Amino acid sequence: MNRERIAPVASVAASISVQTGAALGATLFPLIGPLGVVAVRQAVAAAALLTIARPRWSGLTRRQLVPAALLGVVLVVMNLSLYSAVERIGLGLAVTLEFLGPLTVALASSRRKVDGMLALVAGLGVVLLTGTVPGIDLAGVLFGLVAAAAWAAYILLNQRVGVRLPGVQGTALASAVAAIITAPVLIGALARVPGEQLLMIVAIGAVVGVMSSAVPYSIDLMVLRVLRRETFAILQSVHPAAGAVAGLIVLGQVLTSAQLLGIALISGSNVVAIVLGRRSIAPAARLAAGA
């Protein structure tokens, strides 16, 4: 089957995997906190990806290492800020705010006058998400916005890493950097856990690491080699809905009608921005080709 046909399906599957893993990770907050969950997740992802990729360290150049290392830092910031937001405002809201990152990438890429209107629609979505919640935790909203900025950086850096390193080597190196950064936290968190709970934390952490990091990061890297960055951003529209469903099923977090409408407005703004952007590019491409 053509890789261009497989890529969208794989990207959607990765989105569902990420949000289900995030919901499972949230169940560990009472035991090791958001930072502890991030540390476990990155350790598992690094172990799995390094085993698969087996990068040749001696042959790596600075041009290859620097983007991978930066991606590792972005992974830590993105995951920590997201989990901190989830702890305060719930998975569905946190993921939707984080989704403003891909939306920004989409709007920046389409360069149309209508982009301003779409940005306003997305802003209305944010108001419906956060402004309709009495006493919402503002720190949680701020963490969600930080996660959004990190997600935008993740898309840009991941594409660059995918070009400079073969296979999943870039993802493996980035995960290794993230695991090194969070290793002290992991050691400290596990040292404080009672022995009878340690096995459960390790087991759930392993599942979270595979579902939320190892599998989706590898898929994203491969997909970004096949699809345009703008098309990839459209596919990320699945994340808010997947987060809301995972939050409901795994964590019992129910969203109001206004919040669901906010999710739809933010996701829809992203899709419209990309579709209009692609239409505006197509005529120029045909003229350049002499059609």
C-alpha cells in the first residue's frame, strides 16, 4: 500500500495512543506527581527506541545531534507542562489548549486574510473552554499554553530531525536526552514509593511510555517524511477529541456542552486554515508547472 495512504491512518492511531496513554499516566499523579510520570514515560520511551534504532554514536555529526538534543528538551517541556495542566484542569481541556500549537503552525503556513477570522474563532473556542468553568485553575491554563508552544516547536524540530537522521534514530536520541534530563526526578520519585506499589507504577509507567511516547513519536517522525507539515497539522485535530474521550473513559472527566463546542471550534479552525491554504497554493503550483 502507498505510504501516503498509510500515513494519515497511522497519524490518527498515534493521536489515540497518545491520549489514552496520557489518561493512564494521570492515574499515577497521586503517587509520583506529574513530573514523576514524565520521568517514567521518558525512561521507558528511551529504552524502547534505543533498542530498536541502535544509533551509531561515532558517526553522528553536530548537524544531526543538535536538533535531536533540542527535540529532547522540547519533549520534556511539552510533557511536563501538559501533565501539569491535566492535573489542574483535566485531560480534555489541557489537550485542547495544547492543540493551539499545531493550530498556530497551520495559520502561519496558510498566509490568508481569513486567518485572522479563524484565529478569532479559535479564541472563542478557548473562551468557551475556560471561561465557562467557574473558578478554573489559571495555572492549569498557563501550563496548557506552554504545552501548545512546545508542541509547535515539536512539529518543526521533528521534521528537521527526520530529514537529518534515518529511521527512528532521531526520535531515539531525543528520547535519550529527555530521559537523562529527568533521570534524577525518576530516581527520587521511585525511592519514595512504598515497595508494594512500585511494581504497579513500573507496569503502568511502561504502558504509558510505549503508548504516549515510543509508538507515537516514531509514527510522527515517519509521517512527517511523507506528508507536508500542513497536512500533518490537520491530522492533529484528532487530539482534542481523543483527549476528551480518554478523559471521560479512563478518568471519568465529563465536559459541558460549551466546552465540547470550544473543542470543535479550535479543531475546526485548524482544518479550515489548512484546507484554504492548500487551495490557495494549488493554482500557483499549476501555473508553475505550465498547466
